[in-house]
Amino acid sequence: MSEAVREASNKGRPVYRNVDIGDITTKYRMPPSAIVSILHRVSGAGLFLLLPFLLYLFQQSLLSESTFGYFQGIVSHPLVKIILLGLSWAYLHHFTAGIRHLFMDNHFALDKDAAQSTARWVLIISLLLTAVVGLKLFGVF
């Protein structure tokens, strides 16, 4: 077999790699748009699954003044505040990423650089808004 034939046969062959979860976190670096997309789905699923529970708690807190006081006491616990902060992040991230998707659905910021930039802005804005909610939740202001 000649050198040219061997070289030609090696060039055109696709390489398929077996990728597992460990490889994704160590070998591959995901772009910001991929991170925002994954977090958008995770936050949406979490909000969807917790919505009945949150609505039930809201309904119970509106029954009487004593039940409201009871739930107010529960919410004053630091662990519950951290859980509420996580739920607040999920809502705020899902909301800001949803606005980004609406803009992209209307053909704005579709090229690679603009998509990465808007993804970074979604991460920054959602984290800043979560920080403001956290400061208010923990009584800083």
C-alpha cells in the first residue's frame, strides 16, 4: 500500500469518543450558552416540581393569622432561608434565560459571539438579583 493511499484513508475517518459524565466536567469546557441552557432546564423542572408544594404552603398561610405566624416562624430559620434563596435563584435564572430565549426566537443575538455574550449577561443578572434577594432575606436591608 502506498503512502498516499494510507494517508488518504486516515484523513477522512470520523473519530467517535465514548463520553461519560466525568469527561464532561473534566475534559470538555462548555460555553456559557450551554451552561445557561442546562440551568434553564434544571430550574424550570425544579420550579415545576415544587409549584404544588409552594401553592399548598401559600394557601395554608392565608387561612388565618395564626397559620401565617406559624409559617413566618418557619421561614425565619436559616436553613429554610437558604432553601428559599435557592428557589429564588431558580425563578430569577429561569425568568432571565426565558427573556433571552424570547429575543432569540425573534432572531436577535443568534450569531455565536452575541449568543455567548447574552448567556454571560443572563448568568450575571440572575446572580446579582439573587444576591439582592439574599440580602433582603437575611435582613441586611
